[in-house]
Amino acid sequence: MIYADPVEPELATGKFYDRLGASFYLSPDKLESDYAPVRFERELRLFRAHCQSGAVLDVGCSTGAFLYQLRTQFPGAYTVTGTDVAGAALDYAESRGLEVIREPFLDVDFGNRRFDAVAFWAVIEHVVQPRRFLCKAAAILKPGGHGFILVPNMKSLAVRLLGAKYRYIMPDHVNYFDADTLKRFAAREPAFEITRFGSSHFNPMVILKDFHGGVERVADEERARLLKRTTAYKQLPVLRPVKWVYSGAERLLGAMGLADNLFIVLRKK
């Protein structure tokens, strides 16, 4: 595993994400994209394959879009809760009727409360004590419950082509994984067994943009605009044939371990 050392105090405490809340998480482009029905289609498909109902905790839930889609698309199947440190984003999640916990995950006292699933969608790469997050997830899952982790893939096609120009090699990502290190990381928690592992997501527009860019951090406004554009493309019926080709390319890259992200599904013994 590649990791940053030292880590800026703002990143370690979570204050960075609280400050980012209004300017990025609540930007109109970001909200429109995150709450689009297609936004979490891969995550939902993966999640539903292993957890069809029950109590769900989304760690690092931001504005609550994943939980909102889970509850909306599968009414009555789940009770959902999110936790995060970004106050403005949690305000928005609450405005959509979601239960939120306004504490760092490691500080939350869940008491006797247990969950059927705990999700870390694009979270573990941001935290300075990832092993403790994994251990706590195991502690609050019911036997047979599942943990879901999604992180950037350090051996993706994008990283191989772009190197340091790739926008997701950024200061607020303090851990980086490839397939081997993610599996070894998960195996360090004896309460878990790995039930599924793979590589998913592919955004050729990001590769094109970053190829012509520099190594500086991509502005949050630009990230949000591109997310809105790619999300809109996915919803255009006229582009359905293009989407089929794109999906085929993503599946091929995933089979080769070269897609943008890695995912792992863990089952509590």
C-alpha cells in the first residue's frame, strides 16, 4: 500500500472535508449528478447482489445520495443511516429525509446497534487509520453481514497513462491500493472473509482531460462540471449504442484489472 506521510492536520481531523462541504458537495452540478438515478448504478448492483434488505450504514455518506437511491429504488427493503464529518453535506442529507450521524466514524458509540451492511464508497483512501475503520466495521456488523469497499486503482489504465497528472492522485487521498494490497489489507481483519473482488468504472473523458492538463489539483468546480456532463450523457437515449460500447470497454478493463476503481466485498464470519 502506498500512503502519505506526514498527513496535513486538516485531512487527519476531517476539517478539510467540513470546509469543502458548501463549495463542492453542495454545488448544483455535484448535487444534480449525485442524485441522478444512474449515478450509483454500479454500486447499487454490487450491493444488491449481497444485501437485499436490512440496516445499512454508509460511512462518509456526504449528501446521502447513495442511501437516497437505495431507499427510493427499493422502498421498504432497507433502513438507512449515514455518517460523515462534512456538516453542510449532512444538512442536505437530512433535508432528503435521511438519518445522519455527525461524528467521525471511529468516535461513534453505536452501543448495541448492529448493521447488515457497512459501505465505504470512495472513503478508505481518505483516512489515516484505515485498519481501525475495517476493525470497527467488523465490530458493528451482524454475523453474515457485509462490508463494501471501493477505492481508486493504482494500476488502472488511467494511472498507467497519466501518472501524476491523473486527477485522483491528490493530496486528500492519503492511501493508494492495487489489487494485491487491497486484498492483503482486508485479510488483516480476521472477522472477515472476502466474497467478491474486482475492478470497475472507466471514464475516458477524465483521461482525455488530464492528458492535456498539468499535475496541479483539478479545481473542484471543474470536477463537478465534468461529473455533471458524463452523468447527463449516460441518461441520453440517443447515446445508448455508445453506452453499450463503453460498457463493453469497461467490462474488458475490469477483467484485466485496469478499470479506474477496485472493489471488495467482505462477509463477517
